[in-house]
Amino acid sequence: MKEIFLSQKQEKERLLRGKYIDRQALKTTMKSMDNDLIKVIVGPRRAGKSVFAIQLLREKDFAYLNFDDERFSDITNYDRIIKGLNEVYGSTKYLLFDEIQNLKKWELFANRLQRQGYILLITGSNSQLLSKELATHLTGRYLPHNILPFSFSEFLHAKNVNMDIKLTIPETEQGMILNLLNEFLNLGGYPEIVVKGIEPRDYLKFLFDSVILKDVVKRYNVRYTKSLYDLALFLVSNYAREYSFTKLKNLAAFKSVHTVQNYVRYLEEAYLFFSMKRFSYKPKEQFKAPLKIYAYDTGMVSALRLVLTPDYGRLMENVVAVELLRRGKGKEIYYYKDKNGAEVDFLVKEGLKVVELIQVCYALSDPGVKSRETKSLLKTARYLSVDKLTVITWDHAEKIDVAGTVIECTPLWQWLLFSGLK
């Protein structure tokens, strides 16, 4: 046991010596470090959760354990863990436990440590950490933090691009930003790819396979591994599109809708995908409507896609979906479609009020496309009484005034870098 703790202490020292990109959430999260609530850092594997936790603790004297280690698999007496930590680290009140979902009944252990006065940071690659286990055992005693692959702003920072980019810059300089945005859409934001220049395709394929095997098949004892894998590949190929469990059952020849529902939930809990509901004021309609599927990283989509030509419209929509998720504190995000097929990509709701409608469109140069996209926005805005209407484009900026209703057309790079600051 002592050998495990000593080897992981060396890993901690290696992590502390690293140079990292500061994440956008670092400053606000740092303010909560000295309260006694458990800090729960969750997100996809390899998205930077451990580094984020190290950044939070780098000025503290802390103990570190990573439970993504087979040598911990047989431990049932958790007092041995505390004994080992005290032996190797001495007295410290700060504890960092990595990938804690691999420890059986971890939530009871964390609860006990919190009551004993430890300041505990835990990371995990399963969204269930923020649902059933925490809600059951740690109600009111934890602060959740989602760490996703790099945002476009963090991507630029990692590329050493001057972050003093203005909302309005010369058209010649916009070409450089668009080139980097194109790279971001295709490579995605996994830190090791962006910072270290690792070849993305093999890295992301291996990561995809590893998540399915370790975080889904092994965790949930999935018997039909090939069916699960085929389903995951189908979903990644159909990102930013609607799906229903019944349709997935028929396409993949599953025996029951219930199995499909479970498999999709497993993949979502492992942070490969997330689903978005269709908005309706009628709960029954919302429940019965198809969902839309999005990947947490467009680089993963690019690495696994079957077609060679990227669909920039859908990649843009996926990037916007992830950014809305990243910014979504206190907000609910839906898509919208009426009975006549008029569709709006994103509907933003705060409390009981719909506050914004967002359409994503690569180009508005075609009059037919422009008419279709704005018509859906205007029709939905009138029906739901929404004033803020946005069309996110590749590089087109314009204010469209239709009988006093203004639609703001904004280039994607501006929206990603500046709209969250307004």
C-alpha cells in the first residue's frame, strides 16, 4: 500500500511541475477553495480535470490519490487510505482524489472525510457523480464544476494568440481568426492535442474506445458490446440531429427500447454525448418529442466520421451547443420545432421566460436560405414573445430589421469570444 502512495506522490510532483493553460473558470472557482464544501470536478476523460484541480491547489499543501489504478480495486477498508496518506504526506487538510467513481461507495467515504474537517476535491469522468450519488448522500455539501475540452477562447490562449482581440478588427486579420476557428472545429479542444500537437485522429479514436470500454462496458456490465459500440458510432455520425429511442431500436435491431434508453444514458454519463430536449409548454409534448444529440467535442466527431468532407453547418451548431452548455448557469437550453416544421436551433430560457432564440447557419448569401432561417426565427418569436433573435454565421455580420423586429447576425468567432461578456 505504501508503495502505491509513494508512486502517486511522484505523479503529483510531476503534475505540479507542468505548465498549463489557465481555464476560464479558475479565478471564480479559486474563491471557494477555503470553504468546507466538497469541490466536485467532472467532465470527459482527458479534458483537464486533474490539471484544473492541481491549479486550484498549487499554493496549498495537499495529498493526492488517483483511483484510476487497478491496485485500489480490492480495497474495502478506507481507513487504510487515510493511514497511508498520513504516513506519506503527514498532516494536511487538503485532499485531491482523482477519478473517484472507481472507488466503491466513494460518496460515503467523501461524506465522512468532509465531516472530519478535510477540504476535499474530487474528480470523475461520469456525470452520475452530479446526480444520484451526490444528491443522495451529499445534498448541500458540495460545489459542482464542469470541465470540458477547451473553449475557443482557451484554444486561442493555448495557441499563444494575442487574447486582446477586439470585437471589430480589420478584415485582413479576420482571416487569421477564421483559420484558427476552422482548426478548432476540426481538431476540437482536448488539451493534449491542442497544447502538445498530438496527432488527433488516432488519439481520439483510442480515447473513444477507452471510454466505451472502461466507463461504460466495465462499469455497467454491458453484455452486447458490439451493439453498444455500433450505437455510439451511429450517434457520433448523426450529431446535431434528432433521434428517438424507437428509431434507434429499429435501425440497430435492438430487442427493446428500454435497452436503447439505457445504452444512450450510459454514453451520456460517460461524457461522450449530451441530448437536448425540444421545447414545449406542454410537458407531455416535450416528453414525446425526439431529442437532439451533440458531442462534447467536434474533434471527436471529425476523428470518427465516415465521410471525408466536413459539414461545417453542423460542426458550428455543435460548437454553439457546447458553448451554451458551458455558459448555462441558471439557464435552460432547448431546440424548437412547430407542427409545420419551422425549426429554431436553440431556445434559451431563464426561469419561466424564453429570453433568446438562436439560429446557426454557415452562410446567408443565398436569398432562399436567408429567408428560411429568418422566417423560422420571426414566426417562433411572435408565438413565444421573444425579443432577442440571433443568427450565428461563419463570417457575416448584419442587423436585419423586419417590421421593427431586429435579428442580429453575428460571426461565430465573435459570438464565442464576446457574447458571453455582454
